[in-house]
Amino acid sequence: MAEIMGRKDIVAFGLCVLVVMASLAAETDAATCNLYSLMPCLSAVEGAHPRAPSASCCKVVKTVDKNCLCAQLKSGSYPKQMVENALLLPKKCGRTNLAGFRCGAYTVPH
């Protein structure tokens, strides 16, 4: 059970990483910054060939606080493949205006 919970945390973080890039400006205190709220994006960040993000995933990507999630991204606690997949979510969800956004060593692709 501990392995499953650890995996869920890693997956949620991966989603957060991508979502961090999804927001244009810093959000208010009401913004999303809960790793578990990103679970709808799990299948969109897992593996070498992840699924397309769902509508519920994109909704989260568009509302998450990028600064909150950027801090998590920079922690280095998540697999590289998951982080790379997460960085693609803003564009896949229609948030192309974040292309080039930098968070530590990571940059949202154009």
C-alpha cells in the first residue's frame, strides 16, 4: 500500500509540474495548489506515450497556481519522463501563451 501511495504522490506532482506552467499570472489564494486535485491529469503524464489530457485535467491546468507548483517542480522528486510530459500539458490544453515560461531548470516548450 505504501508503494501505491508513493506512486500517487509522484504522479500528482508530475501533474502539478505541468499545471504550474499552465497559468499566465500568479493566482489568488483560492487558486489550485493541491497535488491530489491534479489526479485527472495522471494518465496525461505517465509513460513514454501518455494519453491526451481530459477536459477535467485541462480545467485544473488552467486554474492551478504556477508559483506553488513551480516550487514542487524544482524539488527534483519526480521522474524525468513525468516532468517532461507535464511540461507539455499547457500547450495541449490550449495554454500556448506560457511557451518559454521558466521554472528552475525547466522551460515550457514552444
